[in-house]
Amino acid sequence: MSISDKANRPIPEAILFDLDGTLLDSAPDMLAAVNRLLAAHGMDRMTLERIRPHVSKGSRAMLAAAFPQSSDREREALVPDFLAAYQDEMGRHSRLFDGVESVLDTLESRGIRWGIVTNKPEYLARRVMPQLGWERRCAVLIGGDTLAHAKPHPLPLLAAAESLDAVPENCDYVGDDQRDIQAAQAAGMCSIAALWGYRSADELPMQWEADHSIEQPRDLLTLYWPL
């Protein structure tokens, strides 16, 4: 376990999570969707290793990796097809990261509410909830198109806290992308970098200046209840 040297975190009112790359290993679903588009264009399939670093950056980043020779305009035209393919593949190949379910169980058993703030379109995020059995457990869900701004803007996190009637400064946000940390910092929340998530080799999470960095989901509990 590797946790930042800062002091143990007081018990928060609520804990908010990013979804893809933080709670859910959805890269295999994304890969299947991308490969359907590549096949339709007569192009070679991508590998999981090639797509994983781009998943947390969203559909446009994944399409840029899959169609590097295409123009921005051409790739933009592919976004609806990609989202339709992903909607069809969603839940077929993905899984929770190891330890996520036990972490959520522990938070609930201790009376700590949790929610999700993702840049995934809200309609897709909501479709994931029943597949995971989270539709009644997740206290708030905000997608990338729910509000006027998405992460790294703080608005989605602030809106989530307001929905929970929680003070932002008493909330924690866990995410695997720099935009997650920036959004948490701008919202005045404790920022926690999930080091198991999706990122390229040249991204250095320690430069994000998160309040805490954790190597696996179970490490989150150690922030609040030291061994």
C-alpha cells in the first residue's frame, strides 16, 4: 500500500467517486465498441493495452487513438456510432476493480453515503447502475452532460454535494485522472488519486498534488480507519 504522507483524513460526510477507471474497469467494453467501428471501416483491431490509457479521457480520446490518421472532424462524426456501439457492449466485458465492492459495503455499514460524478454521459452511467446493483445504493449520480460544465470544472462535484445536503469541504472525491483531482481541488473537496486507473506512461499522478494517493481501492479505508 502506498498512501501519501499527509495526515489521516477525518471521516467525511460523503465520498464521491469517478466511475470508469476508478470503480469500474470498463476498458474491455470500450475496446469492444472501438473494434466494432474499426471493423466497419476495414481497419485492424486495437488491443486492450492500447485503449486502456485513453479510457478516462472519454470517447474522443479513444477515437483519436483508434483513428490517428483521421481529422478531428472525421472523428467527431464517429462519436454517435461509438456511443451506440458502447451502449450495446456495456456490461458484457467490464468488471469492478478488485476490492471496490467490499469498500462500498464498509462505507455503507458505517453510515457514509457515496455517489458518482463521471464525465460519461448520464444516460449511459444510469444504465450501468442496475447491472451493478447500485441503483438504490448510489446516493447521487451526475454525468458529464448533466450540467453546463463537466470535470475539471467543480460544478458537478458541488452539485453532488448540494444534492446530498453535504458541505463540500467535508466531502472526498476519488478519481484516476488529473481532471478529477483538479475538480476536487476547485470544489474545496479532499482529492484522492486512484493509482490503479487509466493513464498513459507519461502521466505522473504525483504531480497532480492530490491530498492523498492510493494504490488499490481497499487503501481508501485506511485513510479513515488506520490499521
